[in-house]
Amino acid sequence: MANSLLKPYEALTAAADDLQAMAELAEEDAAFEAELEPALVAAEGKYTAFELQAMMSGKTDSANAVVTIKPGAGGTEACDWAEMLYRMYIRWAKDHDFDVEEQDLEPNQEAGIMSVTFKISGPYAYGYMQSEIGVHRLVRISPFGSGDTRQTSFAAVDVLPELDDTIKIEVNEKALEMQTFCSGGPGGQHQNKTQSGVRLIYQYKGVEVRGESRTERSQPKNYANALALLKSRLYAIEEQKRMGDIAQRYDAKGEIAFGSQIRSYVMQPYTLVRDERDGIDVKNPAVMKVLDGDLDEFMHAYLRYVTAKRNRIRK
């Protein structure tokens, strides 16, 4: 993590030096003044990037992110909303040069998805994506109904760090409940022909923890993926206990419905995306732009909020 911070710091220092040199040249020759403004904008961007990475001081903030999306109240509309969120995060990841790898996908028969798990790989992917944990609410005119009645639907987003070899999580594999189901790789005659899908269930301090994988054609590979996901969830539980809000992020997240949302996306009768969490005041009327992956404003506000909270805990 130190190296990840060092490069942005060096880039920021170089930008400051270049800016100072340009300012000195502009004092001697007015022709250089036109170059000052774009250089200042670039330096401000580098400062923001460094500031945000400095905020991500958690042990796993620099890790890859494993994201799971599940629909809640709203039926087919909610399944479609879950797929819209999946698309939104793919767009955000691509805009930031992160790689996306789908690990598990269960489509809904009519439209949308029943669940999806995917990995976003890149520096500080988890640090950014942790802002998305919780219930997301959509208000719009449903394309699946008749008339012009507004529909409200919900989907839950969970984000876990991909653990590396430096973090050891012990699991008694004999205590795991293993379920298998028909699954397989995408397309072809193999699809849904073999019991290759794996679901692991583990009882941990009164909490039922699950890991699931179905995208590999090999059951051992799906087992390994499911176990890695389960270990990441165990680690996240312990980290949130340490931060003192496990109930907020795990127990209370069981109901994916009205009143539990962290963010609302309103498309009718007006357009607005609003963060609903206390202590974070961010609104953006450009709903379609946000759904196309423009999430930085919300992520940055959350990081500042978490940093302030961590500082209060340390005091």
C-alpha cells in the first residue's frame, strides 16, 4: 500500500513543480498564461486522487473487490433493477481501467437477474466500492406494467475484499454444509447438465455465512471460488465488529425493502440520485449519467465520511 501511495504523491509533487515553473514563465511572458489553467486543473485532479487514496487506510482497502447484487421487493422490476446496477458498476470499473470478471450469475426467466457475483480488479477497488454496500432503491415508470403508475423496487449490494496470502482465515471445512446444483460454463450443451455448482454454508457466531459459485464447469473450481468468497465474508464480519456496526451492514441488511436504502434513484416524477445515509449529503439530478457509471461524487463523499468516523473512533 505504501508504494500505491508513493506514486500518486510523486505525481502530485511533479505537477506542483511544473505549475510553479509555468507561473514564473507567465510572469515574464504573458503567452504562457493560457497554459496555466489546464495545468492547474490537472494538478487539482492529482491532488484529489492522492487525497482519496490517503483516506483508504484500511487493511484491505487496496484489495480487489468481490461484489454481489441481489433483487429485493419488486418482483421482475427488482430483477431488472439488479441488472441495471450490475451494468452501472461495470461501466464505472471500465472508466477507471479496472478489470471485471463475472464469477456467478443467476438470470431471472422473465427479465433481469436473480443474483450476480463479480470481481473488480485494480488498485483500491475495494476501497472505492465499499461505499456501495447496502440497499439501493429505484423509482420509475415500470416497463413491465401497464399504465403510467410509478413503481418502487429494491436491490442489495454487498462488497467484500479479495483476501491475499497475508490474511489468514481459518475455516473448519468439516463443519461446512455443502450443496450442489446443476450449473456449468456459459452456453453449449454442458450448460445445466452437471452438478458442478457449489454452495457452502457455515455457522459462525450465530450468523449463517454463505459462499456460492456456478460459473466454472469444474466442481472443484467452483468449490474453491465459493470457499474464497465465504472466507472474505468472515473477514468482513470481523472487521465490521471492530468498527462497531456489524448489525448495520449484515444483520439489518436482511430486509431489502423500503426504509433500508442507502441511495435512491428517482426517475419519475423528477430526476434525482440521493444518498440517504446520515452524515452524507450528496444529490445529483443526472440519473442516467449516474446509471452510466458516474459514481465518483458519491464514493468520494462516503470516503470522507468514513475517514471522519475513523478519526473519531481513534480519539
